[in-house]
Amino acid sequence: MNPTLLVLAAGMGSRFGGLKQIEPIGPYGETILDYSIYDALRAGFAKAVFVLRREIEETFRSTIAARFEDRVAVDFVFQEIDNLPSGFIPPPGRTKPWGTAHAVLMAANAIHEPFAVINADDFYGPESYRLLGHQLKSGTNDYAMVGFLLRNTLSTFGSVARGLCQVSPQGFLQGVEELTHIEPRDGHAVNTSPSGITCLTGDETVSMNMWGFTPRIFPQLQTEFQSFLELHAASLKSECYLPTAVNALIQSKQAQVKVLRTPDAWFGVTYREDHPRVVESIRQRIRDGHYPERLWQ
């Protein structure tokens, strides 16, 4: 069974200053997401499900999905503030989505096969999709995560959030710590949090929200999200992060996650100042023959 690609595209893009999911970075107006879909198709993915906010649906369908919907099956689900388990309601004034674990849950009725999860605005590279596609088609019950070197995932224009991974000698994920304020400093990196400053070498393995799951993840995430709401339902900004939820499943021995280390370089548009570097990175890959000049011909 060919896997499905679940694309998290409901982010507000507040740090970028606009709807970064549709920002052109290719020579013919292609977005990062166009290259992600192209790489996923080459790796054997047969369907794409997009998690959106309803207010961007029309723009997204006409600007992005129209380019490739004749090449891959496409479906849409929506992350809405009030889509919560019975007994919970969002607090007055809450406008922020409930996080990436909640976003994945929105696809529970749309996906019935092994699937990958990616961010719409992150470039992961063709080998990352090949590794994850192979894992998802192998029939294993293990989950998977594509791991990147931290130093290759930083922005020079501000802080980023990354899932810091502990990996066993056998290559399985032992834990993920969500660090939400990482910045490069003097050839290394530091994370700043209310509890203090953590110094990092830059060689750590981090999660960039590129995961592989089977549908049994959905009831597990539902339980984790319910536990999150019991503590944070009244919050205006708290989010239930997917790495945090997966970490809880690992610690309770409900899941085993294989770490697939990729040689590909990651890049993304976290801040508007990142955009020129991303454009040049794509142009270099075209010059090197990794992509055609016009992606969808």
C-alpha cells in the first residue's frame, strides 16, 4: 500500500509576516510545498492530505493545489479552534491553533493507511522522502522520524523551535525535548527558556516534524491531547506539540520510533529575511540537475 503525505499548512506565519505557504521560491512561482509534493511523488506517495484553516482554503486550492491535483489524489481537512473533545470549549479570546498534535488529529477520518507528516513551509530534500517512503511501505508497526543535524536547521534572523532527540545505539528514538527558542551563537547554538540557557554543539539530531505513522497513532494522540486540555484548556497560547505527544508515547512504551538520519540539508522560511537564501538554494539544486527548471510541465 502506497503511503499518504499529511501536510500541516494551518500555521499563521506570524514570524514570517504573511501566508508563507504560498510564497514563490522557484523560477516559475513554485513554493516549497511544490517541491515537497514533487519529491514525495518520486518516493511513491500516492495521496496528499492538507490541514488548513478555512479562511485560507480558497487561496490555497487555487494557488497551490491546482498545480498538482491532476497528478496525486488530494484531500483537505481543517484545524479549527473549537474542534475539541466533548466537554472542552476554547477560552474567550483564543485565536491560536492548538498545535501540531491537534493538527494531525484533524486527519483521523481522512487517512487509513501508513502516512508521513510534514510542515508545508519546510524543505526536507528528496532522500528524506525516499527513506521515509521506504519505511512506511515496509509493513512495520514501528513509527519513524527523519532526523536532521541541528546546525543545518537554524535561521540567522531569529530563534527557531526544534525537537531535540535522544537516539539509542540501535537507532530508535528514546526521547524528544521541544526547545522553542534556539539561536546560533559563535559557531554553536543556545536555547533560552524560563529555566535558563542551554548550550548546544550544533551536531545534535533534531526533529523537523517529518514523521512516519500508521493510523493507530490517532487514538493515541487523542488521549494525549485530552490530557493536554485537562491542564491547558483555559490557556490562550499553549500548544500540544506533536514531538511532545510522541515523546509521551515512547516513555509509556506505547510506541517505538525508528530514527532515519538523512544526508539532505533542511531549509525553510521562518522569517521573511530567510527568503532570498531559500530561493538561491533551489536555484542551485536546479543547476545541479536535482529538479527541472519548470517543476510541473
